[in-house]
Amino acid sequence: MGLDADALSQDPKATQDFINCLLETGPCTEEEDKYRLGLPEVVKTTCSKCSPEVKDFFIKTTRFVSQKHPEQWKKLTAKYDPDGKYEASILRLAGVKA
């Protein structure tokens, strides 16, 4: 996986571009697009089928976006978890209090 959660969290423009990609309101790099396309399954399974690299990225980005960008997090959860079935499990996996 070519995405780097630590680098992403240090670059506000890259963070916003990544979020826009996930929300389908902006363009995606090839790696971001692969991640975006797999995200519905990742959410439904709370990343139980993820490779270690994808799981690490998912945990770090969940933690970062939910804590530092709560409005964007709400938009992402509305898109990928509209019924709110998975958010608590995802936040628990990422070590974030719901």
C-alpha cells in the first residue's frame, strides 16, 4: 500500500485532498482510489479482512480524522455508514472513545 497515514496527517492539503477523494468531491490518486473503492467492505467488516498495512492505515486515519476533523468525519460516516451500524466498532478499533 502506497498511502502513508503519518505523512497524510502532517500535510493539511493532502488530508483535505484525501477526504475529498473519499467523499467523491475531488480527484483521487490511484492509491486513494483503490482505498476508496475498498472502503465499504473495510467499514462493514471493521477491517477484519484487511492486510496489516491497510489495517494500520485505517486505524491511524480513523483516529486522526475523527479527532482532528470531526465535521469531515461526520460526512464520511454519513456516506460509508449511513445507518450508524459500524461507527462504534470502528472507533473502538482505532482506540477512540465514541
